[in-house]
Amino acid sequence: MISLLAALLVVVTPPVAQAGPSTGWANIGPNGAGGYLAFAQNLVYVLPGAGQQVFRSDDRGRSWRQGKLLPEMRGNGLAADPARPDTVLVAGYEPGGDAGTVLRSADGGNSFSVALRTPSGVEDVAFGAAGVSYAATAEGVYRGVGGLGWSLLPGSPASAEDVHVVGSDVVVAAGGKAHVLRAGKWSAYDVPADKITSRGDVVVARKFSGGVHLSSDRGASWRAVTGPWTSSWILYGGITANGWVQVQTLDGHFISQDLGASWTRTDAVKKVDVYTEIGSFADLPDWQWVYASGGVYATADHEHYKRVGVPGAHVLSLAVSGRSIIAGTMQGSFRTDLPVASQEWDFDGTAPPAIGNRVGALAARDGVVLRGRNAYRGSQDMIYVERSLDGGRTWVTTDVVPGNTRSLVFDPALPSRVYLGAYLINAFYVSLDGGLTFTARVHAGLRGIKTIAADPTGIWLADAGGLYRSTDAGVTIKQVVAGRMNSVLVDPRDPKHVVAVGQNSVFVSFDGASFTEVPNVSAEQLSTLTSGPDGVLYLGSISFQGQSKGVLRSVNGGRSWSVLGGPEVERGVEALLVSSDGRTLYAGTVSGSVHRRSLG
């Protein structure tokens, strides 16, 4: 089995991508988001849990294309027509209400339009033969052709959660039970079900608190599936394309190759955490793709995994150390070598933890990388400060302090001094030993620090309550500008040139003391700020309605701004970094991992 996996994984060895001058953005990874799966011929689609864009791979996971933002809704189900693979459906709901929507794409998931509106949220979509399509909703099951011409099927069960086509029949999980449409007639079965899978005539129904049941005759009769687990909570239960019945409970992950007669326990929970969905290409039923924590993973034995997608991570921080570029995300940090050649960054065979693994801050200097990981100790929010001496490949915890963080910075005048911003508490931290230990600087006026910037004579604090200055390593602080601040930057070429970022305005100083407001820079929320070696400033922005402008640019020290434009992703940009040669801009996005743009 391991040799089979090795052979299959050769298929998805990423190709080398050549970087060069460009007027647009390119998604360079990392693959750090899982999502609902849909396979059609040689194509695979993924709808990440955020439900705002569909990713498509034409080369079985070597590379991914991110589609446009979905209109008017958030998706929670995905289907592709096996006969017409460019036809894709997304099930979902409209934010702020109970109404639901089916979106349809005829261009391979790049753009979508509304195909069906329903009074309730649409829970699932599916394709059958000849392009017949189905949608599961609270009012019943809708039927269409090619994702168009929808009508509610008479007699279909209310509270439909999942719909699955089995040959000429339709099996539905509705109201917590299994229902079957056969020869135009609906039949209900006292079989607990909230998720349906099938292979040939074999159908498996799973319910989180109701066990796993199996039918060998397309749902006409059922039997309970039992195995070596004791937990009644079924995290995953289904049959895969190669005929394996798979069950995951709090006790672990189990596989049966003989429809439940015998079972083998795997290491899947330890390796990739909880399974949400499994799928595969029609011609490679043994090469199974798993939607699990922090990505999509390919496996042939559920013991050994390769991450294959998708580049839809929420990136909070960026850093470069030597040849390594490192991205801090909601589920750990990812690294790869520069220049980035693949959307798949380093993977050690185990998925990152889904909880307590938000890397809000990164800092690098002289071969040392520090990261601030927001986690928990019991019920208390804590910052785990961790150090890497190998470019972000491995990490060692150096200190643990209360709060959460979005900022780490080395003092340019004293490399052994490190500042750690904090929120959820009215303090920040200072280290005098290169980040090994930290001492709190408590100040009653602080409301939550977003960014710290250091210069040779002191530090600037961008806090929710204003911009503060300290010239004694944080022992005392003085408010310089009132109002919420999201970022601050000191010009490395001129420490008296300071730029602070508020919600919608920018504040500029050329004497390190007095600031001039540049109002209404953007109607969007301004987020992060960086500069190139030529002094050009780049400013990130976030929109909470529709697509963000992404990045703004200033060539005169912040006095005025123009729209550079950003990646087409949900909400916008959280982190920015310019390469040391000034030729490349990297943007860490809310829903599209890291994007790269040539600056010439």
C-alpha cells in the first residue's frame, strides 16, 4: 500500500513556476485550507469552509485557480457535473436571513450566478445522470437539469440535509432519517441519517449521534454497522470509491474492506484530525482525498498523507529569513524556499492543530525567527513565543505570557531587545535576551496593541486607543494621536518619518513628533503597512462587504495614496511584505493565502 501511495504522489509533484514581471497577482500558496470536494473527470473543485470562493485544479492538485467571490451568499455544499465538468453548483444561504441559494457556474467555477432562490438555506446539491441536479432544503428536495429549471419534487421530505444520487434512485437525509425516491415514489426509513455516501448499490448513512447504517440494495433495506469503537459520536461515516467503509469516532478512525465484517484501525486522527469528507477521481479510487484540518490531503492507506490543497488560508503575518518565506495563519505557520515555486509549502506529514494555533506575529533577524502563537492554557488566552533557527522549519517555545498578539519586532539599535504587542490585556512585553524571556509593561490606558514599530531611540505603539510613544523601552508611554490605530511604520531610511494607520485615515510625521492626518484614504478598514527599499509605502485594506481594493500605494511618504489593487479574495489583505530587492510585493490575504505581485 505504501508503494502505491508513493507512486500516486509522484503524479502531484508540483511543477516549478517562474516568477517575473507582472501587472497582476498570483496565488503562491500555502495550501492551508480544507473544503468540500467535487470531482469531474480530471478536474477537482474545493469550496473552503469560509464558503466564499471555489478553487479548481486541472492537474490533480499540482496547482490551483481561485475563482471570483460568490455573489450574495456563503456556500456549504458543492457539486460538479461528471459529464460536463465545467458546470458547477454551490449550495448555500444568504447572510442575514433564512433564504437560500443555488449558484451555478458554466466556466469551471470561475464565476457564478444565481440559479435558484429558496425560502430556507440550501444544505446540499448533487448531480445525477444526464445532468439532472438536486438541491436539499428545509422545504424539500428541488430538481433541475444542468442546474437550471428548478422545481420542488412532490412528496419530497422536509428538512432535507443531504442528497445523493444512487443509480436511478435518490437517497436523502431529511429530518434525521433516510428517505429514498425510487420509481417516482418516496419511502421513509427509520434509519438515522444526516449524511449519505454510496458505491454501486451500497449506501451508507451516518448520523452524528445515531451511528452508521448500511444498505446493499440502494436503500431498500438497512443494517447497523458495528465495530471496535465505543463512542456513539460518529464524526465521519461513509463508503469510498474503492469499497472501503470508513468510520471515525472519538475512539479513532477505522476501515473495513468487507462491508463491516472486520476492521483495521488507522493513525488518521493523529495525522490529520477529523475527516469532513472523502472523494477521489473516477480512475484512481484508491487515491483518496480527505477534507480535514488545515487542508486537503491525499492518501492511499490513511496512514501516510500528502497535502494537495488548497491555497485559501487566512494569513495573519509574513516574514523572510534567509531563503525562507514564512506565513503565519489561523492554523500554524507555513514555510517554503524563495523564489516560491509551488503552492504546496513544506509539509511534515501531519496536519496542523485546528484550535489554539493562530500565528498572529512573525519577526526575523540574523537567522533567528520568532513567532507569536495565540493559544490557550486552560481557559486563559495565552501567547506562546516560539523560536526557529532553521528558517521556520522547526520551533521551540521560549516563553508563555497572557494575551494574544499581532506584533513582534526586533529593536534595530539593540538586537537582543524584542518587543511583543498584546491585546485582550492592557500591556505589552519586552525581552532583553533575544526573545527567550519577556517582561510585561502594564499601562492602564492601553486597549489592545495591533502593531509595534521600533527606531533607534524608542518605540511606537499602534493601539485601539491611539498612537503611543515610548523612549525608555516601554517603562513610560505617551499618547501622540487619539483614536483607533491599526498599524505604524518607521521609515528605515529616516527614523523621524513615521506613518500611522487608523481605521480609514493615515497620520504622517516627518519630524517624529507632530502628525498630519490624511483623511478618508479609503472607505474600507485599513489594516497593515509596509515599505520598499525605495521608500514606496504599501497599505492593506479590508472590506466587510464584497471585494476589497486590497492594496494602496504612496510614493510621497504617505501624503497621498492611489489604489494599486489587490488579489480578488474575500475581505482583503492582513499582511504585507516587500522583498529586500524591492522587486516583489507579497500580500497575506483573508481567504486566499499569499499572493505575489512583481514591482518591476
